[in-house]
Amino acid sequence: MTFYEKLPNDLLIAFYNEVNKNIHNGVSTKKMYYELGIIYSIMSQRGIMNQSCKEEANDVQTMENYSA
């Protein structure tokens, strides 16, 4: 079980928002994209994804493809 799987939903969402904010502010590393992917996956499994999270995840995936 990963660290993120142990978190309650509200804290998991806070981590998602913080990592996503850092990426959008230009403070991004390959590790952040990886962490965001893990968080996104767990949120999806728990059914707590909303449309804006899905759109942001797609934006991050697009940015990741351009930076590769």
C-alpha cells in the first residue's frame, strides 16, 4: 500500500491540488508528474474524480509529452 492510498480523501485531494499547482506554476519535475499520476489513479479508484480534475490530468499529460 502506497503512502497516498493511506490518506483520507480530503488530504489526498489537497496533495493533488498542491502538486498540480506547482506544475502549473512552472515548478515541475519528472517526479511531480509521476506523483500526480499515482494520486490521480487512487482518486479514480475511489470515485472522487470530478471533471476539472480529469481535464487538469489531461493537461498535465499533454505537458509531459511536450517536455519528453
